[in-house]
Amino acid sequence: MSERPYVTLSCAMSIDGYLDSAEPHRLAMSNAADLDRVDDVRSLHDAIMVGASTVRRDNPRLLVRDAARRARRLASGRRESPAKVTVTSSGDLAADAAFFTTGEGPRIVYCPQSREAQLQERLGERAIVVGLGDDCVMMSALLDDLAAHRGVRSLMVEGGGTVLTQFLGADLVDELHLVVAPFFVGEDRAPRVVRSGAFPWTASRRARLADTRRIGDVVLLRYALSDRFGMLEPESADAGREPVAAERP
């Protein structure tokens, strides 16, 4: 089996640990300088992942925005932006979402096997749909498929809370980028960074804080969560071929 992709988990939260407010419109947790940093981190990865709820709520494009970074990727033989990955249990994804209609790279959707045929028919050539598991998709199985069949060696996970919880709870994250915004949300119905669950890092097994950085009015906390931490530094970033959404085995 291929070595699982290097996983960077990236998110921004309020001081009291919320990803967003409960209002329909998205609450910006970051600032322009930090968004540019996130764009730089995106450019280092083979694929970017968000959950289906994020696709529905935020309608993200998930593209590398900076022209110089896109040019560097092209010069190294890769596409301008990484492949896009999402996961859904319900299959509730609209084919006209920006996730599917922007950019030139592969779009890969993971879902339970029972949803695969119907979802593939709805999305058509805009994405390849991969059925994994009977009722839900395990993130370990998703990573195995990305490595073995999609050519993905590094994955940036950007949310939402359910996906973050699944990756962290399964101890599948190599590094965590946690940005703290300078305000509180204080809404019971608002989404938190993680859901309830058992996590590998406890009072007796502390996560290692590798770096802190002030970026305008927010602060970045960078945690090393595995012994592979640092393998994706800019100077050692893989400049090989762009991963492709290969046919299912």
C-alpha cells in the first residue's frame, strides 16, 4: 500500500473556539495577510479537501489565487491549483457549485457505496465519485485511496468541523495550522472547530507547538502532530507530476 498523504489541517477560529457564527452569511475569522499565507500553503499541496457542508454553505472555489504561485506550479509540471476533494454522507451536492465549476484540476467526491451511482450520474464529468464504506466514509480509507489511486502525496484539509474532528480523532494529521481571531462568537448554535470525541492529544500527551506567528490582528499556532512534521516545507515541496483522478481500480 502506498504511504498515506502528508496531511496539513488548516482552520481559523474565534477566541472561544468557533469556526463561524450561526448566521447564514459567513463570518470572516482571518485577514488579508493570513489569507495570503493560506494561499501559499495551498500551493504546496497536491490536493485540498473540505466537507460537503462547507461546499454547500461557503461555496468555495479552492484555487491558488496568486499568479506567481500558479506560475511556479506550472513551471514544475503541475496544474495551477491542487486537486479538490470533498466527502458526503447524504450525497447532497449541487453540480453547479463553484467546487465543480471552477479550475482545471480533478474534483474527487467520496461517499458511501450506496450513494455512488446516483451521485456520479448527477455530477457527470465534473467529478469522479468514489464509493467507500457502507454507511460512512472513513478518513483512513479516503487517504489510502488518494495515495494508491489518485497520485496524491499531500493533502490540505480546510474544514468544516465534522471533517476536522474525524481527521484529528483518527490521528491522521501531520501538522495543524490554527489561526485565532481577536473576537468572541458566543452562540450556542454556531459551529465549533471540533465536535465531541476522543482525541490522541490529552493532558498526558501534549501536542508539540512548533511555531507561533503574529499576522496582523490574528495569531497562527502551528502544531507538529506526527513524526513526519516538516516534510512539506517550501524548499522541499514535491515538484513532481500533478495528481490525476485515475479510474477506480
